[in-house]
Amino acid sequence: MTTRWYMINSIGMATLCTDEADARSNAADADEQYPRHRPHRAVQMVEVDQAPAATSGIAIRKRDSLIAEGYRITGWLLSKPGDRHALMHDAAVRWLTQDSLWKLMHVEGSQVVEPAAPAPVAQGDMREAFEAWARGADPTADRHASRQAPTVAELADRYMREHAIPYKKPSSVALDRRTWDKHILPALGRHRVDAVTRADCVALHGGLARSPSRANQTRALLSKAFNLAVEWDWCTANPVAGTKRYRIRQRETVLTVQQLAAMDAALDGMTPAFAALVRLLTLTGCRLSEILTARRAWVDIERRLLLLPDSKTGPRRIALPHRAVAIIQAMPAHEWLIPGRKPGTHMAKPYTSWYALLRRAGLPRGTRIHDLRHSFGSHGHAQGLSQRQIATMLGHADLATTARYLHGLGQEAEDVDVVAERLAAGWRDGTLTQ
């Protein structure tokens, strides 16, 4: 019988080699170049007569004849005539089509039996494989397990189902889903969870280098998912661990009293709802989403409070300065604190109006709406308020959840009035009713 040497990877792809040394050399090189398909093995094969226009009956007779000759059926290698590459199949012979001529090749047992003389016993990895086969091990078991191992796509589904949806806010759930669909799954979705390498994670992170913040957010999501995969025994280690994050340059723009006065003056002639939005953000230090989605019913005028049932850090009560209360009272009655253009809606995306305001006020185009919140905190600190007082007014999550409720209401209102009066020092009289 004719024997040949092949290099075969973990998913059953085989490459014909010239001899044993060539096969082992190719296997070693492939382990370094294609770690995802490890291990690559040097395998000696016995060639079986070509089966012309093969049918299932012919294939079965070929199998039975090999068993009768003392060979153990451990797998079939299918290759087109003259093709250097082939595919390893299960011990159960696959159906062969009438229009394809294939060579059936069979992995030998402990040694290759030649009519003249036995071939030498295989060395190294193959010897261990042959010993396992001799003990009755199934050589296709690893391949079956590999096919059944969970993929990154399945990890994404379980992460969303068992972690994101039960424990995260809807906006965060939507962000996670977009990150999976747009960035992670196109790159790693088909990979087995236990086969993802650190190099794969670094490549994914590097591919998002043009948007460092998005790259870091994607890295954080993938790292959390793999931590859960370790808990679920889907893999033994987190391949994201130890990879570097991008350094994000912190933008800390604090508007001066003069710039805030120019902004207030520039609000003349703009829509009343947008003007109220900017002034309320300035005077309260709230997040944009907190004011945009606030309902009028959540405002307690008597106690000067905006009561949010939910926010980025959970339920929150926001002390309102006198100026903010006056702005709210001057606005027409509506379901939403900041009404939108369409009936029954709140304002959604004020960015076009914001950039127009920056041009009118002569402020840098890079100034963000969120910089109003930074300015609130910085001016409050300049007025002598403690860091704890400022953190309470801004609703930062680093304080205990109950800390907001332990401070006296009167003191919070006085604190926020101190900041508001400084911020509005340059505002003209009459802006509250515009």
C-alpha cells in the first residue's frame, strides 16, 4: 500500500507533505502562524484505491475491507485527485456524490502495514495519538467537542440574557447590543470562546483606534463577558485581561462668568424651550438627559425639588435654586419640562441649536453641553462649597445611596442658591420670563 505524510490541524484540514520531516516542520510552523487551529500534527496515511462514481455501498465495502486487513477506522481523509489539500471526516463514511472522484485515505493504527516490511513507528505526537487509539479512545471526540464548544456569538446572547437585561438600564442594554453587533461579533462571532486569544482582543481594540473611547468601551464589554464565561466554565481565562486601554485626554472646559453672560444674552431670539433648557442646565448642574426627560409633575415647587424616579445613578432629588424655579414657573404648562416640537413629546436632540448658540455667543465650537455641568461644579468649589456638597448636588455615584437623604433640605437649597447666583451674576434682569 502507498503511504503519504500529511499535516493536519485541529479542525481536520490536511496538507500533503513530501515526507515525515516536512510534515513535522510544517506542523511546527503552523502552530506559530495559526494558533487558533492548534495543534497541528504530522500524520502518516494509507492510500486506498480510488472509488469511481462512488456510492454508499462501495464506501462501506472499502471500510469493511480495511477492518478485515487489521486497520482501525479512525477517520477518512477526502481529497480531489491531484489536490494537495484535503479534509478529515468522521469514522462514519460520508455519502459520496456521483459527479465527484475522491480518494479515500485512512489513518493507520499503531504502524503502517506494508506487504514487504513494516514502516517505523511514528514518533512524538503521533505516538501518543496511536497509544490513545490503542486504548480505545475516539480520535474524533476532540473534533466533536470542538464543534459543540460555545462561540462568541453564543456568549453574546447569554451575556445579554443573563447579565445585561436583568442588571442594566435600558439605555445601557441598547448600547451593549450595538457594541456586540457592530464591533465584536463581526470580528469574533464565529470564534470558539475557549479559542479566542489575547492577540485577537488586541487586534479588535486596535481596529477601533480612531475612536479611543469607543475602543475602550468595547474592550470593557468584552472583558466583562469573558469574566462571566470563566464563571460559566466556557473558558479557563479571560484573554482581555492585561491588554492596554487607550489614554483618553480629559476635556475640562469651565466657562467663565463673562462667557456665561454672553451665552445668556445670545439666548435672546432662540426658542423659549431651548433657552429654558440651557439656563436650567447651567443653574442646576444636571445631566442633559435628566432635564430633557423630566416631566413637569416631578417638580415640587413648594420644596424647590426636581424628583427624578430614575437617573444614571438611580432615583435622585435635585435641589432647585430660586432662579430655576422662576424659569419653570414662567414656562407654559406642558407634560414635559422641556417640550419638543411635536405635540406630546419632549425635546430630543438640541445639538443644532447648541452650535448656533455657540456662534452667537462667540464661544469655541468645541464647547460641549456637558461643560455646563463641569462649570457648575467648578464655580461651586470656587464659592467655598466642599467636595462632598458639590458631589451631592451633582448626584455623583461615589457617595452612598442614602447620603443624599441625610442632608437637610434647607442646606441643599442654600448651597445651590450660592452657586446659581454666581453663575447668573452677569445675566440681565428679565431673562427669567423670556
